Amino acid sequence: MKKSFTFAAIATSLVIYSSTSAFADCEADLSLLETAMAAPNLSADLKTEMAKAGEAGAAAMRKDDDETCHKVVMDVLAKSGAKTEAPAAPASTQSLGDLSSFRTIAEDTLKLVSENKLPEAKTRIKDLETAWDLAHKNLQALNKDKWTVIDQAIDKSLKQLRAGTPNVVGATDALNTLLKTINDSK
């Protein structure tokens, strides 16, 4: 039983220090395994095999290898006859944190559009795209739904400013929507 605690503790601590979706998926798999290990009437051999699978899953999680983690855990769960589906997770209400840097770039871009400086606005919106892409994994892991809404608003702003002939009204509307979306996602 001590081994099950060990890999569960490793998995939990890794999830705390990382916010990638692979860690979250692997954590769910290891949680299923831990629950299965608590079942009565498991043979000593199966408990040992499950503990080894947990250790291998935790090691794969440290390498951000969700595929291996999932396979190792699901294989041993299938062998044990345990349930292999996690309950549906509730929609995340977690905040995306401080989005002020993205808001600032969007505001800068809107100001340039309002001054009819569309080439400069196109360059500035690229800064937003780059910063958003760099933060993608961490933000999406915090709250996929909120991340998706903002990502779509960014895409609409990019499309407006990258059009063959950018439209000031369309770009202004898209950027105002983006700013509202960022402000609403707190």
C-alpha cells in the first residue's frame, strides 16, 4: 500500500508544479488506479503490478508523456477488471489569471486602428498573437473554455487586420469584442 501512496503523491506534486493538460490527464489516470488499488480481494500479485504501473505512470508524467502514462495505467486496470472511465469533470471556473499584458497589446492595437495606422496595428496585433501562443499551454490548462473564447476573439481581430484591405470599422469592432472578452474572463 505504501507504493500506491508514493506514486499518488508524486503525481499530485507534479500537477501542482505544472499546468499542462498532459499532467492533468495522467493525474486522472493515476487517480483511477489508486481507487482500483483500494478494491477488496485484489491478489498480492495484482497489487504489486498496479503499484509498478503507478510508478511507471508517474515517471511518464514527469517526462510529459501522457500517452505512455495512459497506456501503462489502462493496461493494468483492464487486467484487473476495474472501471477505466473517470467521472465527467465539471466545467472549470478557474480564472486565467493576470491578462493585463494581453489587454495592453489589444488596447494599443485599437488605438492604432482608431488613428487609421493599419500597418502598425497589424504589426502590434502580431505581438498579441505571439504572446498568446507562448502562454497557450499554461492558460488553456487553467480554463480551456475561457481560453477558447479569448482565442477566437483574437483570431477574429487578426483576420480583420490581415485582410487584403483592412476595414477600420471591422477591426475596431473585433478589437472591442476582444477587450470585452478579456475583461469578462476574470
